[in-house]
Amino acid sequence: MVQVRPAEPGDLEALGDITVAAYAGFTTGDDDPYLATLRDTASRASDGELWVAVDDDGRLLGSVTSCPPGSPYREIARDDEGEFRMLAVDPTRQRTGAGRALVEHVEQRWRDAGARGIALSSLAEMTAAHALYARLGFERDPDRDWSPVPGTDLLAFAKVLA
């Protein structure tokens, strides 16, 4: 059984390692400057909401960052939408339901806050994540595709919350 809870200070270093491992196939190697952002769980916890998935034994499975208005992590959400970033599941613990639990948790938090929708960006190569988003009712929103740096093209996904 997967449970979702707020990240605790003692989780942060391990969550940084999990995030880097989960994104390893999508970075350019050990000198990729984005690795510092992926590892910086303390900033994500203070400038957003950092949620973790744990198993019945309390082992960390993964995390996601929810990006409230004013957060520097918020990139494409409209005023009436929520946004999340850096969904990451330990590669050795994928297919446990952790990713789904994290997305559903963030989605419910935004619904409870009165958001009319939720949005996110993803690399085109992250097809497993795209399949999860599709199963959860997210749709591609090509009008919001963007590039944070040259050579990095991000696809946008959005969902209307009822």
C-alpha cells in the first residue's frame, strides 16, 4: 500500500538521490546543470509543497512538487489552476502505484483549494509519465509547450478538475 505525506527534513537527501536517479535517462550526465535543481529538495519543500510516497514500511518511493501561486517552481499554470513538477519514483520501485498516488494526491489538494484545473510540463521522452497522465485524464495542451533553455522542449499537459 502506498501512502502520501509531506516531506520531512530527514527525507530530503534521499529524495534528492531518488529524483536524480529517476531523471538519469533524461539528463546529459554527471555535469548536467539541471542535476542541482533535481537534488535541491530543500528549496522545493520551502518554495512549494514537497510530497512523498512511502510504502507500508515507511520506505521512500518517490516525490512530487506542488507549485502554489508565487512559487518559483510554477511555470505554466493559469491563475485558476494548480501545477506540479518533478514527479519522481525510485527506479527500483516503479510500477508500485507511487507515481499515481502522488499525482492523485496533488490533484485532490488542488481540487480542495478550488482550482479549476491542473497543469504540468514534461520532456517529450518521458513517455511512461505521459501514459500515466493520460490514464488519469490529463490531455496534451500544445498551446502551452515551451522551452526553458535552448534544446530543451517541454510538452504541456492539463486536466480540468470537476
